[in-house]
Amino acid sequence: MTTDFRCSSASRDVTESIEGTASTVRSFVLVENSGPWGVEALRDARVDDEVKRRLRSLEAGHGIRPLLIRRHGGGPTRGARIFAAHVHRDRPWMETAQLGDLRELLDLDLPALAAGRSVGLAPHADPVFLVCTHGRHDRCCAVRGRPLAAALAEAAPGQAWEVSHIGGDRFAPNLLVLPHGLYYGRLATPDVPALVAAHVAGRLDIEHLRGRSAYPFPVQAAEIYLRRHLGLVAIQPLPLQEHGRHSTESRAVFLVDGQRWAVRVRSELGQARRLTCSAPRPSRPLAHLLLSIERA
């Protein structure tokens, strides 16, 4: 294994597409921790062991993704900010609280998120911008993520955070925007002001969009293809009427202004290669090909 290998550079070199590559997650719990995070955040970070076990159980038992967050630049903090987000396909929402001690998290009904129920925190209406800078997990996230985090901290003060591993290291720098569950990849610092302004105005950055985490991979890609075809950039999800898969082909039907649109996508494994900087062996990434878009 060469020490100078960079997965994000390799992905760009083979012009790998980013559509349909967002992690498939419906619920998130974000916990402030200034770090260091180590290789595996919920194993190595300096967090109370009982709190760690509770957070790990959320993913193992309920499909809720726990992530650690910190302000760019680090430094000591009083207590910890937490967020609970549910990426509902039609009505995503988020709640927040400032805890005096992280052990207060043990008293919250966090598994309620899996069913889309409130955890009992204060509603949070503003978007939260989360840049992966987890360099101990993957070098590309640090090298490419930290400059983006600095730009976001300036463009969206109070709304921008660094976040532990969120997936798709080879598309670094990666950005997750909650509560809509939007994953972006291959952003550059000059892109930041326009992206923040677009989100504040309720618009997407289609060029860098990897997908919406509430959808399966092929449906993520289908939504992006349809948006490009119709020129749709409003941030709200397109109502998904139906979707199904047969072999390598998927069909998703969305409702747009009262009209049903059917998108057909083929999803197949590509050529084997190393997908992360530390991958011990090659893997075959899933790639999507648009087959057709037509009125249903």
C-alpha cells in the first residue's frame, strides 16, 4: 500500500460520478465534543463510557446515526450542544438543546427518533452545515475538509460544525446539511458563499449534490437526474409516489406540479479499486446510469 495514495484524488482521476452516493440514514443524533476523535469516534473520543455505549446502541438497535461535532478551531466548551434530526421524506425536522453535562443525554428518549417522534428538545428551524474533518479516519477528510470548514464558519457563523465520519471519503470534502439529509461532495472553498445563500433561500446546489439520505441509492440518483432534466432546485423533497427495483434496474416515480414523472436507473458495480485512503484491498463501488425520464 503506497503512503501517498489519496482516495479523493483517485476518484476524481477516474471521473467517478457522485449521484446516488449519500449514506442512507433517516435519523441523526449530533453530540458536541471538541476532540480528539481518534480513528473511530465513538470508540476513541474522550466521552463518558456509558454515553458512548448509549450512542453506539442507537445505530446498532435503531438505525439512528450518532455523530460527534465541534466548532472549527476547537477549544474548550461549556457543556455540550446536541441536535436530534429526523429526515422525513416530506417534512424533515430537527431539535436541539444545550446540555450542562453529556450524561444528561442518558435521560433522553433518543430511540423515539427512529419512529419520527420528538425527543422533547427545542425545535430548530435553521439548517446546520456539517463538514467531515475526521482526519484520523481518512486523510482526505482532513486535507480537503478543514479549509471548507473554515470557509463555512465564516459564511454561516453559528450554523457550521466539523463532524466525524459521515461516509464517502473519496468524495471529500463532504458536507451534510440537516434536517433535509442532503449530502454534498467535492466542494471547494469558493463554492461556500453561494451554497449557504442558496440554502438560506431554500435552493439546492445540484452540481455537488450526492443525494438525499432518506432515499435508497438508486432513488437518490433518480431525484437528481429528474431535477436536472426539469431545472428544479427547490430544497423541499419531490413527493415520491412509488419506487421499485428489478435486478439492476430501478424505477422511481415523483410528483411534480401534479404530473407524475418516472425515472429509470441502472445500478451496477464498477471496477475494483481502493475507495478510502486506508483501505487494505480494492472494492467495487456502485455506479448509476440514467436510462430514461418520461411522464408516467
